[in-house]
Amino acid sequence: MIGEVARRSGVSARMLRHYDRLGLVRPTGRTGSGYREYSSDDIRRIFHIESLRSLGLSLREVGRALDDPGFTPAHLVDDLIRQTRDRIASETELLTRLRRIGAADPTGWEDVLQIVALLQALGSESAGKRQRAALSSVDDAAVPVEALVEAVLAEADPNVAGALRWALVQSGGGAVALLADGLLAPDAEVRKRAVQSLAELPDGEATARLRDALTNPDAVVRRYAAVALGSRGEVEAVPTLADMIVDETSDADAADALSALAGDPALADRIATTLVDRIAAGTVDPSARQRLTQALADIPGPTASAALTDLTHDRDRAVALTATYVLTLRGRDGR
């Protein structure tokens, strides 16, 4: 009886009749009263149909799989995998968007529509639209910080990226941990954008994350972190800044950061000692020694002056001349 089969299989009687009409499962016989009568093989086929349907096969594909001896599953399974991945990606994107709208705590549908419009604009192919969305995100609607972080980590246009970093600063917090995760991203560009964004956040948590970034495996991350920390008076940045001068990588920025740090008399001699140690290292090439000597020019205090005096007699004439010239300037400035 169809009711009994429906109870045992979990397939509704209505669906069993539909299978019958499609020819997927035809009852083996009928009772004397005309009711459908299913054999054990029929019931087994019902379970097979339900198993294949659970994989995402259409009823037409189920029929082919069960009845066509030449039907092979490999291509169809690959296609189902692709469709499932696309569906998961779409559903994940929708879930993320809904969570962000919820995080913004909208008070009415007008707020919801405004947030949706801004989220769509942040994902636009037009750099101008993305930039306008970043600039308006602070005043027009409370765009969740997660959306701003995702946007800035994906943004290749420098003008749009600058607007997004400004929006993150105005957002009032919550971005630091997300950006710190970006420092560990497999994509080097994402890591660079993450440290650039952290460098513009003024709070203490951002400073702590930048200190951690000094040991990041990515040299670019370490350098951006060191320059930012130097401007914040963080002495931990000194070794990396000195290495940047040696490597001639953003060496002007590194020298400026060291000069800013040396404004603290307690740090000036320590910075000078670091630079002198680099100059004395046997592995440093002549051009690097000259750059380090030039960097000493902006470091006040007796340690730097004594080192420069010694360097006026350096075996490398370029270094000796540089040190002599720097000492002349320091004498004029009273340092």
C-alpha cells in the first residue's frame, strides 16, 4: 500500500505518485481494490532515488543514472561539485552581507537600503564609486568595520585605499584585530595593505600590533611597521630602521624616523651606537657605510659626534669626507 511505503521510506505519497507518473518507480502490481502495491525491489529503488537526489541530481538525471547502462557519473559529479561550490560561495556572500547589515544596527528599512547601497558601491568596478563610498561611509551610514577592512585589503588603487584608510580611522575602533590577521595573509599585497592601514591607526592596540610586525617574515611588513613605530617614539624600531639604511630600502624614510626618535635625549646615544655598529660591520659595503654616516648627521649627542670624529680618518675616503662635512654642519648648528 502506498501509505505504508510512504511511512517506511519517508517519501510522501504525493511524491510516490509523481515518481510513478515519471516512470521512475512503477509499482509492481495492484491490489484487488486497485491500490498500488510495491515490491521489495521497488522500495529499494525508492531509496536509491532519494540517495541520488540528496547529491543534487535532478529527477531526469536520477532516471538516467538508474536505467542507462552507459551513463557514467564522473562528469556529472564534477559538475555537481562546481555547482555546489558556486552555491556555497553565493550563500556565504549573502550571509556576510546580512551579518554586516545586522552589525550596523539599522533602525529602519531606509537604513538597511542605505547600507546595502554603500556595500555595493565599495565592491564596484569603478574606482571613483569606491572612493566616494569610502568617503561617505562615515557620515551617510554606519558601514560595519569588517566591510571597510575587507575593502582596504583588496584595494589596489592608491587613492581609494587612502580614502578607505581614512574611513577606518574615523570608524572608532574594531579594525586592529582584523588588520592584524591581514599581516599573515598569503598574498604579499594584502600584507602590505594591512600594515599600511595599521600604521594610520593611532591607538595603543595598533602600536602593539606594529611591534609584533617587526618580526613578521615579510620584510616589507617589517619596514612599514618600523617607520610607523619610529614616528611614535618606539625604540624597538631602531634595528630595523638601521637595516633599511644598509639595504637602501626606503632609507630616507628610515633616516627620518631615526632622527625623530633621536629627539628623545635618552634614545639618541642608543641610536648612534646602533648606526656605528653597522658601520663597523665587515659585511657592510662602502655605499651602505656612507649612508649610515649620513644618517648620523641627524643624531644629536656625544656618541654620534665622537663616531663622526673617528670616521673623518676612515680608510674609505667617501666616508671620511662625509663625516668631515657632517661635523662642519653640526658645529654650525651647535650640536
